[in-house]
Amino acid sequence: MFRGLRAFCACGICAEYLCRITLLTVRLRLTAAHSDSAQALALSHRFHKRWPELALLCQPLYQYLTRARSPMASLLCCSTEINIANAVYTHSKVFFSGRRPALWSRMNNITATALFNDTKTTHSHQKIYVLDTNVLLHDPLAVYAFHEHKVIIPMTVLEELDHIKDRRDKDVSREARIAINTIDKLLASASTREIQEGVEIFSPVDHGDNLPGTLAIFPDQLIDDNDEAAFLRATEAHHNDNRIINVALVLQKQNTERFVCLVTKDINMRLKARGSGLLHVEDYRNDRVLDDIDLLSTGVLPISGNFWDRVTAVQTERDGRNTLYRIAKDELPDVYPNQFLLDDSGFLARVIDIGEREVSLLDIHREQLMAKRIWGLSPKNLEQAMAIHLLEQPDLDMTILAGQAGSGKTLLALAYGLQAILEEKRYNKLIVARSTPPIAEDIGFLPGTEEEKMAPWLAAFDDNLEVLHGTDESTHGSVQYVKERANLQFKSLNFMRGRSFNNAYIVIDEAQGLTQFQLKSIITRVGTNSKIVILGNLAQIDNKYITPLTSGLTYIVERFKHFERSGMMHINGVERSALAAFAEENL
């Protein structure tokens, strides 16, 4: 927006800032009038909020510059910013000094004060964040996550991204390419000086004020131990890490009054940075939806005592065989759609609608729920029964089942999939996939088709099919028959991108090892008349870069719990065997 305006320095700081203000006012008024640009509206709001008096004084200037007969009318639409700035300064000076000299002097005084206050505020409150490579690999759009603050990307990070983008690990190389393209998009039209000083960027997500941040590249190859800042010598094993830490140390020395922070997901690198004298070092936490995994939604709201003792008013309705209760929202302020309510007296209900003033509950009889059978399978505990209830709902496009190993997640999902396809005829095929960390490198060396290559990792589904048909006269024959009739397909997650699955029942197992971006790429594959069931156990994460707080499963649970077409259930208890239950609890 202000590119090239430094040419006005010869006219004095006040005149330069006046040009910036008038240009900003006119350009934003035109943009906001003819476009829905969120960036233009946000800048306009920022300008009017910070300098309301100056904005009011600029009103006659705006009317003068944008009227149909004004030479500025065509200039503003097609000319370069430096020409616009020159024209704005010339016309504004002529307009104000010739017609209202006192107002011109007043505007000069206001802009001088605004310039001093704005510069002081910017330098004292804008924080500086230095990003490590692993942050951009974890979240390729991380540059947008720091709002109005300054993001520094060392040159070493760009070099590492360039090296990583050609790796055989498709997931990591893809994230590197996305990060590179994002940075290139933001800096493509900037000059070398602007890239080093910082280019304004706006977050694509509105955070309220939506103030612009800045993005800059730091040439860390120019740092040496002759600088006054602390310096980590490069070693063969930790060359790049030390260079990135040196960037933060130099910036901390140069900006003593500002907050300078290194952001990295490498624990050892954080320890090294602190030990080298860096005051602020943080993990990247923007992808965390919770501070404590114990706060993760379970799908059930336990209520102590009798639920009806706390309800002051209720409206009861009959919908066929179902009983509905409408209760004031103030009675249940924190519930979300398809959450179960369970009190100590045995009352069980599911939230089916949340309005502005009331919450609708579906009364569920526990005895009927426990008597449910899907593909010959009966629930062994109440959580399994509630999970079956969610799976059976035709209006739910996604069901998330979490729980301990041996709690029956996979068995329930598979059993209902077979029933929905073979008996209820809701879907045409059953697609099964799971997270397999070594698959990106190992799958190409296994013989056979995609399904045959996936067989070693999807053997758990064959085991569950044998459980479901264990009492048949020929278990193996029944399993093969069901696979053919249900059009059971085993898919690799690497080959699901770009596809669209319609009329399909999709099961994603071991989702705790996936990132939020991987799960997003899978969920967006779901087409019309399809249901996706996501399974996972946060206690069994094999990916060394993922924790329970940063797992895609945690992210999806929290992000989708308010979506009316999804349901979630955490299944407690281990039903596989007494040995498995003891191991899960004590090991």
C-alpha cells in the first residue's frame, strides 16, 4: 500500500505522513465501496479507529479527489502507487492550503502527532518471532498465526525447505512445498529491501481487529562471531540449528526494548537457545485446541444427582415413538449437538438441536439402547451402545470414536458398515484406511496391488471380520463372501487425495497418528450420501512429531463438536480380554 512513499522524505516527515494518510483514506474508501475486500475494510477500520479526528477532516478531501470531473478519478484506478502518492499530495495541498489554510495547518499538526505515536506504538508493541523449519513443516501457513507481529524467516530455513521438498517422504515434502509457495506468494512483488525490513501480511482468518503483521527474510549467512551478540559456532551435526539460534540472538541484541522469541518444536533446540542467552523461546502452539488433554470432549456430559431436579421448566413433545424435551438454554449452556446427557438416576438423552433460547433433547431408554444389535453384535457397555446409536443416525455424516485399545472401536465401526451396506442398502462400498507411518517409504517395495500392499497394515480388519463371523460354519468363506458383497476396499492414505468418495462408508483407523492437515485432506474427500468414521487412541501415538495435544484426532474432536452433522464418543473399558485390560491400565 505504501510502497515508494519514502520519496517524500525531502518534503518533511509531516508532509510524508500526510500523503500516506490521504492516500490511505482515498484508496480504502474506493476499495471498500467497490469490493468486499476484507483487507481493505480492516485497514479502513484501523485508520478510523486510530485517528477519528483526522478521518473526519479527510472527508471533504475524499469528495474532492473522487468526484467525476477530478483528474484523480481515473488516476486512482490505473496509475502506480508512487504516481498516486504524488498526485494526492499535490491535490491535497492545493485543496487545503488554497481554500482552508487553517485546516491544512491543523492536519499537518495531527499527522505529526499520529506519526510519533504510531511509530512509538509499533516499535514497542510489535513482537518479533523467529520461526524454525519444523514449525513450517508442521503448519505450512504458520506465518499467518502471529497476527499483528513480525515474523522472521532465516535464510537457513529457506535452504532447509528447499532440500526437504524433494524428499521421498511425500507428506513432509508436500508441507515444505506449501510453505515455500506461501512465502513466495507474500513476497513475490516486494523489493529486496522490503523483504529484509518486512512486508505487510494479513491473516486469511478474521481475528477481530485483523491488524496486519509483517514477514521478513533474515540473511543469517552474514552473521559471524565479530558481532556484539552472543554467537553459537557452527558444528557439523548442528550447523543449521545454531545459525537459526544466532538470528534470534542478533535480533535480541538489536531490539533490546522489544519481545524477540524463537519458535521451534525441537525441544533440544529450545534448551540450547535458552542456554545461549535467548530470553524467550516457545513451542508452536497455534495448532493446539486444548491446554490439557483431560479437557478433551468425551461425547457425554455426566450430571451428578437427578437431572430433573435442576430443571425449572420443560416442554415435552411426542414425535412418533420418540419423546422430545425442550429446555431453556440457560439450563444447559455448554452442551453441543449430539452430546449425551447421563445422570446418576439413569436418565439418558441426546442433544438434537441447540437454538438461540432453548435446547432440544431426545429421550433414550437405556434398556432399549443396550438391546441394540448390529450385524449380530451386541454392546457390552453403555459407551458402546451410545456409539452404535451415533453410527445408526442417517443425518450424521461423521462419527468419531476414541478410546483405549480393545474398547471395540474398530469392531463396532466395521459391524455397522456391513449392516448399512448389505442389509440397509445405504451405501455401495466400504472403504478402509489407517495411519501407517512407514508406509510412505515401504509400500513401494512390497509386491502386488495397492490392496495387497496394504494387507499387512490392515490385518486388524480381517481379525475383526473373523470375530463377526467366528460362529459360521466356514469362517474364511464367510469373510471372503462379505468382502465381495460389501465391496470392501483397502486404501492407502497417500492415494486418497484428489479423489471423491460418493455413496461410501469410510473408516479411518489409527487416526491419532495423523496431523490436522492430513485429516482435513481425508475428510474433504467425502462426497454425497457418504459417512466417515474416524477411530483413534491418543495413548498409542507412534509419530514422534505428534503429541496428544497436537494430534489431528484431538483437533477434529474439538473443531467438529459444534457441527450438527457429526457425533463423538469416547468408549471406556477394555472388552478384548482381561489380560489386555490389565495391560492397558497398569503398563
